[in-house]
Amino acid sequence: MREWWREVAGLVLPADCAGCGAARVVLCAACRGALSGAGAGRVRPVARRAGPAGLPEVYAGARYETAVRAVVLAHKERGALPLAGPLGAALAAAVALTGAGGAAAGSGELALVPVPSARRTLRARGHDPARRIALAASRRLRGAGGAARVAPVLRLRRAVADQAGLGARERQENLAGALEVRPGGAALTAGARIVLVDDVITTGATLAEAARALRAAGLRADAAAVVAAPARSFAPVRGPAATRTEQKSCE
């Protein structure tokens, strides 16, 4: 019931733009444009050259700053559920650069595997942000003619500490061995290329642990995609992603 009322309130009540505060609009055109995926590119974890061991290639749809940061937090922490659509657009753009793009374009099925949150965190928020954004991204990919679906096969196997305030090594130690594939999870991803998805990457510890959990179950993440990453984590790469990243850096 709580989530149903949030959906209705977010759709019908006037609100200020979650990104910049513009009056009487959930998300203004400029802030929506920041999540369009135009600046999508490959990223590396901050403070690391190669990232933690086992981290797959990671792509982000936008830079985690100013309006984008505000939108991510409004959706995640304040339950602004209608923002899942624009955030999903950025995630879909990142997925399209992962090398699983052929699957997204229709040459095979693509499974988006969201990183799970602790149950207590989900109860406090009243929704699952990563899964909701993944669902929005999969709809967008299907709308472009792809075969994409969300496969929530990961779960926490033990309690973990709040990651806020932890450094890269502390996060890695906190999450080591914390995730596992649900019973029957391998069947849910059978025949599909797997892309791990999350809202934001910082140190890469969470995505590395998710990739490890998949490997332990005989699965493999082809890549990872996130809505946003810190600006300094974007790295030049070859191909269309490099062109977009370089253009953005010159703006």
C-alpha cells in the first residue's frame, strides 16, 4: 500500500524538478537531457587504475554530479519513483556500450542482473531502486528492438556494514563473500548474456563482489553498467564511447 500511494503521489502532485529545483515539474528538460546517455562511456573506479580483482568492464550513462546526483538520491532515498524512467534511460545507454550491445539489438537475449540491497535497507526505502531502474532500462532496450529482461538472481548471504564513509579496501573487505546466487538463479539467466547493473559506481567493490558471486555459481558477467559515475572515473576508450566521452570533456 505504501508503494502504491508513492506512485500515485509522484504522478499527480505538482513537484519541483528533482535535479535543479525548477518549479512544478518532476524533471525539467535540461536535467532529463543530462540522463539521456549522450555522455555515456567506459569508467574506472575512483582511486584505482584497474579496479578490484574480478571487476568486469564498467560503463556509465552519466556523470555523477550536480543534477544527476540529485536525481539519483531523490529516487533512491526519497522514493521519487517516477524518476526511474529517466534514470533507466541513462542505464540503457550504458548497457548499449557494454559489448552486449549485439544482444540488446536483437541477436540474443540480454539479462540485466541488479546488485541487491539489504532487506533492512529496502524496508527503510520502501522500494528497490536498482531493480526498478533496471526494469526501466530493460523496457527501453526492448522498445529499441532488443531482447532484454531483468534477472534478480543475486542476494546477500550475510549482513554487511553501511558502505558510507568506507574506503576502497574497507568496502572490499566488508563485501567479501557477502553475495550469492539464489537457488535456481542459473536457470533464470540460461542462454542470456549477463550485465550487472547498479545506480552508481565508486570503488567498484560492490560490482566486483557481484561478479565473484556469479562465477561461484558457474555464471559470468560479460560487463557491468551503471546509471552514473564520478566525472574523474571516465576513461577514454576506442569507438563511439570514446568519441562521446571526448566531446563531453571539451564542453
